[in-house]
Amino acid sequence: NVEIPSELPIIPLRNTVLFPGVVMPITVGREKSIKLIRDANIGNKLIGCVAQKDFEIEEPEFSDFYTIGCLAKILKVIEMPDSTITVIIQGQKRFEIIDFVTSEPYYIAKVRGINELRPYEQDREYMALVTSLKDTALQIIKLNQNIPHEVSFALRNIRNSSFLINFIGSNSDIELNEKQDLLEIDDIKERATKLLEILSKQVEMLQLKVEIQNKTKQEISQQQKEYLLHQQMRTIQNELGENPMEQELENLRKEAAKKQWSETVAKHFDKEANKLKFLNPSTGEYSVQLNYLQTLLDIPWSEKTDDQFDMKQASEVLDADHYGLEKVKDRILEHLAVLKLKNDMKSPIICLVGPPGVGKTSLGRSIAKALGRKYIRMSLGGLHDEAEIRGHRKTYIGAMPGRIIQNMRKVKTINPVF
């Protein structure tokens, strides 16, 4: 039943909306607003609070205000050291701006009061709506850790249903335009229904957020538990002198000491072995590094077979393995003879062309047998990725050495016939 003057000084609010009955503090820093507060505090202590559409505008125009606001009574004014003013105000009644009178020395507007449609207290549907609204607000307080739990005591002690709706609407963490929409609804019951819809969505989002946080927390806790157990296991094994990881690394170093490889390869192996020492065995990187070191050890860096350039024996092997093909066998013997004379040809290549089944593969096997070398049959049919031949980078998941290295590991010589 508050009488609203026909003209009111208007203070623009940023990021908040004042509802009837609600007490709230506001900080005033604009020169116009500070003068308005001081003049109103001396006079009837009544001001009009209207939300800005865009809170970033420092000097709002008339069009930057919403048209519906709330009459407020100044309860206390506190002068702050930084030249701003903190004002505690209480909402009284809604009003509508008809027209602005002036903007100097502060905003003054012609207004008219707006009455609210209040349902009967005996309305069972309305009372159930208010109860649901209170329960939903309490649920949000429980789920949201940023809201102090003392607010729940204040909610439980509110008896006036209209004030309860306005109190929840004012203090809820919802968008400014949604709060303004609630303020502009004349019917209290309709306002409560709209507010319950908004809060129900908030509850769903908060429940999902809590569920995700709990799931993530459980996963992290499990990882920490596994890490702690691995560390304890490593400590116990070290005390007993039974650490299998260190034993495995020591075995790799012993095998490396037997290898006849260059100084460069030896330094590289030591570097990669030191990396393995500081890796957690439960990680995927550990197995990748271990496979890499084992591959280095398996490669026949210096193991090779001595060539046997005996042309008579070579001719006998070719004749024993193949009937006919005289021109082909003669060409192979000529090639072997040149290799014997030159004795400095690296990785010589001989190309055998013909349809399937004519003996190309078996001729290659006979050449290896005649030379006393190991033989590797490496089929490249249907190969689409050159990495299959040269190998993948070890940073890839499931990285493997190429076909050439794999076959050399199998035959354990560095100079097989492919």
C-alpha cells in the first residue's frame, strides 16, 4: 500500500534487479548516482531502481533502461574510503516509467505504480507451488558449494509466500533478463511458476555437474591409488633387492656390453636406457621405450656371413635346384663372377622378371645358398605405406620396426639375400 510519487529519481542498476520486499546492498560510484543518493537520503528516502539493459554502458541513455522497476526505500548509507557509497535499500512496490523528465543532475522520470495480483492463501495449487519452489531452492543451495548454507535457514523462516517468491527470484543465480521478466509478471502465481521452471533447469545442470565432478574425482583417486601402490611396491622390492624393473634394465645393459657396435650406437643405447630408468612401468611410454631398446639389441650390428665365391659350386647349386633356365643361370653366374673380381660392390641388385611360378623366388634362394648367406623372402605385394618398409616413429602407438629390420632380426645377420 505504498504511495508512489508521480515523479521519481531513477538510479540505474547493473547486473541486478530489485524485487518488492527484498533488502539488498548496492554500491554507487557514478557522480549522478552519488548525488541522487545524498539528496534522497536527506528527503523522503525514496528512489526508483531500474536495471540497465547493458551493464557495460557507463552513461546510459533513456533507451538503455528497462521500463519496469521497483520503488526502493533507503535504509542506510555508508560512505566508503574509495569515494563510493554503499547503500542498503528495500524494495517497496513495482512501477512503470511513463517518460523521462531529465537526466541532470540525475535521472528523473514520470512513473505510475503497478499492483500485483495475489492469489488466495487457501489456494491449494498455489501453496503446493510455493512449497515446491522452496524445496527446489534448498536443493540448489545444497548442490552449489558457492552458496553459504546459512541462506537455507533464512529460506525456511520466511512465512510470507509473496516475499518468498521475490526473495528467491532476487538471489538466484540466473540471467539479468530472466530476473527482469519475473519482475514484469503481475500475477504472483504466474511469477512463481516461471521461477520454478528456471530453477528446475538449474537443478538438472547442477546435478549433472556434480555427477561429472564425482566421476572425475573417482578416476583421479584411482590413478593416485595405483601410483602410490606402485611406489610402495618399488620401495619394498628395493629393500628386498628384487626390483624386476631394475633387474630387467640391468639385463639389457649386460646384453649391450656384449654387442660389437660403434661408439655412437653405444652412447645412444645408454641415453635411451637412462630414459627407461625414470619411467613409471604402469605407463604406456615405458613399454614403448622397452621395445625400442630390445629392438636395438636384436639388430645384428656386426654379425654377418662370409661370401663363398666358388663358381663351380654355384653352378652345381643352380643346376641341382633348377632344370633348364640356362640363360638365367648363366647371367647369375656372370653376376657372381663380377662381384668376385670387383670385391667392392655394396648391396648389388639383380632383377628377375617373369610370371608367377617360373622360379624367381627359388632362384633367389639358390643364390643365397651358393654364396653361403641367409635368405629372406620379403613380399611387398599390396603394400600401400612406405612406413611398413622403413618403420614407424617410436612416438606412435604400436610403433614397429620396418620389414627390413624385422627380417634381419629373424636371420640374425646383417648381409642376408633379400
